[in-house]
Amino acid sequence: MSSSLTHLLRILRWGRTLARYGALQGVERDPLTPPFARRIVRLARFGLSQPAKPDYAAALQQLGPAAIKFGQALATRPDLVGEEAAHNLFALQDSLPPAPFPLIRKAIEQALEAPLESLFSEFDETPVGAASIAQVHRAVTTEGRQVAVKVLRPGIEETFAEALETYEWAAAHLEAHAGDEIRRLRPKTVIAHFRQWTRRELDLQREAASASELKENMVAEAGFYVPEIDWRRTARRVLTLEWLDGIKLSKRDQLLDAGHDPRALANILVKAFLRQAVIDGFFHADLHQGNLFALPDGRLAAIDFGIMGRIDRRARRWLAEILYGLITGDYGRVADIHFEAQYVPPHHNAEEFATALRAVGEPIRGLPVKDISVGRMLEGLFSITRDFDMPTQPHLLLLQKTMVMEEGVATFLDPDINMWESAEPFLREWIRTELGPEAAIADRLLEWKRSLEKLPSLIDRIDHYFPAPGGAPPELPEVNVDVKQLPRPAWRDVAVAVLGAAAGAAALYLFGV
């Protein structure tokens, strides 16, 4: 564990970089910033000239891989960083210069325990992409299959471990010394979830497992494709998967030239995301344009499964009802769900919360996405969380991030798409299936089945603590005697008895009686 001095020096070094891009101005001016944090900011910017307009994305790009990933997470939290900063962070590019190929070659051979030539007949030394955590090379296996080989950057685990330790130290001090508003945002828990996300992303074998699970789940969505994993050439630091010949969704002109229908691709994306998040509770949480490809046959394919989200069935039902309620304008039901889920403290009024939701939802109902300010909508929702003392729900952060990202991609493909209208039939059918009488009966039958399955174990435990009589003959009846407590002799009586006995013994001895 690093010392507090090490963390402070690290924060000051980062602060100098942030200050050069003006990225600390909002922190210093925010009245909620604790005094100790404001003093650190002033010390970090001492002697530096700051630009009039902050560039948060460029600043975090300079700080390296961990800061890039953290900035991408903060891009969906205007309640933490402000709407302007969140908008700027969406431009953060997850790219760095590639690592030298000799280091990559060594990493592959160590991870797969075999020479490179025995695994691949061709291997392109120039990567097709170099991100903050890993880089990807095109190759051909010895069996002749075209594959993409993803390799972790050398030393990336140590880089993240160092940064995360300081993030945790800073979050703990913020919660300890800040006011109620900062504590409501739960910075320690947010960083804990960020550590969990990055730990998963740094394990490429787990990423391969996530891709495999998602592929099985998406069989019902014929328009959405997940590439095959080459398990023989996959390990913790190396992932090999099927190469996809497609066009990135970011290249709209190329999509049109190739004859693709952007509107159809947008609808596939929306439906695939809803199936993942609402039906399966396991979703791709990094659906930006660089991770999505249009295949020649019109299908939509995804790559990069390092960040995946998972939501349990109860939370999915709440989520579906919340979305459906916003779509249909049933704000009373949406408010009730928030109280049932304990997202809103019980001392608040459900009707007042429903009115606050109406103020956010009504202005956007029926509008195409191009006419909706997502930033303004999120700002309205986050102001509700502040007004109603709603603590941050870290398990929903990935979902929130993905929804905003997916909406951006869908809008890019089809500016006139209305995601609410696209989602409404899907959600209505799912809610009918999940919350209808058939589902209620099925849930009750399932509960009874689970209870019946517990009976043998319960009987065994009862038998253990209350065993049956053994093979010995029954006990003979005993006479009940009323036992009374004997009187306790007083010390004086004991002394007299002892002295009397001693005197008698002495008389017998002396007189020979």
C-alpha cells in the first residue's frame, strides 16, 4: 500500500496536467468541493496559465490508460462533473501509440506457451488498433482462418493498480471530509465498481467467456452477430477471435456506398440492446461506433467484450416498468417503482416525485431524438436525484452509460429515429409476459417447487437434532421422590461440632476410655 504522501504527490502531478488544460476550474469553483480538495487544486495549478475553455478529454488522454477509462465512465455522470464536462468527455478517444512488436510477440508466446510461428502462419506486426488497455493485430492461423488477436499492453496491470489505489484513497477522503451531497454520490462505491470493471477488462480469457455467453443469448436476434472465439489461442493476456470484414458504424458514407440501410441498422441496435439489458440482464456495455460493424449481409456485429453489465431479474422488471412508464406517461407507476426499489428514501412523497418525473418526461414525449437534448434530459433526471436525496446506484451506472452511448449511435445512423417508439412494442410485450397472470402463476409454482426441494434436507436436519430411539429396551419406571434442599449448617455449628469431636477424641486418648 502506498503512503498518503505518495498519493498526494501523485494527485498533484496529475493535477498539474489537468490544470494545463483548464480541467480543474470547475472543481475549484464548485461550492460543494471540500476545502482540503480546493487547497490541493490551487497548489496544483500554481504558476500555470489556464485556457479559458477546459479540455477534459485532452487532459485525461495525457494522463494515460487508467485516466482514459475513468474519463469514459465520468462522461455519463453529469451530476458529478457537470453537463459541459460530460459532453466534452464523450469525445475522449481510447487510443494510444502501439507498443513495440517485440514486446507484443513475447507477451503472446508467454501467454500461449508456444512460439508465434506454431500458432499463426501470418501475423501482421502493425496493429489495426491500439487502445489504452490492449492492441489488436490481424493474423491467419495455421489452419488458415482469418483472426483478430488482442494483446494486453505490457505493464498495463501495474499501471491500473497504481492509479486505482490513489483513486480509492481520494474517494475515501472525499467521503470523510465532504458534505452530505458528496456522500450521497458515494464516491467510494463508484470507485469500487470502476475497479471491478477494469479487473474484468484486464482478463482477456474472461472477455472471451463474456463473448461466448452473449453469442448464446443473442441466437434469437438474427440481425445481431457475435464473432467466434478461438479458445486454443486465448489466455488471460491474449484473445483470438474471428476476423470480421465489415464497415464501422462511424463511417456513414461508406455504409451508404455499400448499400446498407442506416435506419435498419439503428433498429437492430435498439432491439438487440433491449434484449440484452431487459430480457437477459447481460449486456455489452461499450456499444460505441468503433465496436460495431455492418456486415456485408446487413447484419450488425459487435466486438470488444471487456466491459459487460449484468442486472438481476427483479431490477430488470423495475427497469422495464420505468422505461414503459416514461414512454406511456404513467409517471405515478414510475414513482411507485422507485419507492419499491428503495431508490428514493421513504420520507419523501411519491406524488411529489411523480410530478418531478412529469416535468422531465413530458417535454420529450413524441419528439424525434434529433429534437431532444439528451444532456438536458439527464440534467433534469439528476436534479431529481439531488432534490429527493437519491443515493447513487452503482449497479446501474454501466446501464446508464450504455443507454446514452447506444442512443448516440442510433441517432448517428438515423437522426429521425425515436428510440422511445422503437422500444415501446418490445417493452409492452415483455412486461405482459413478465407481469401478466401467467407469469405470476409461474413464479408462485416455482417458489413452491423450491420449497418442496428443501423438504428432504429439512427432514434430515430435524432427524439429526432429534434422533429416533435406539435398539436398547425402554427404561424401567423410577419412583418420584420429592427432594428437598438440606439446611445449610452455620459456621458456628460446624465449629462446635469439630471442637466437640476433637474433645471427645482427646478424652479417649488421655483416659483410655
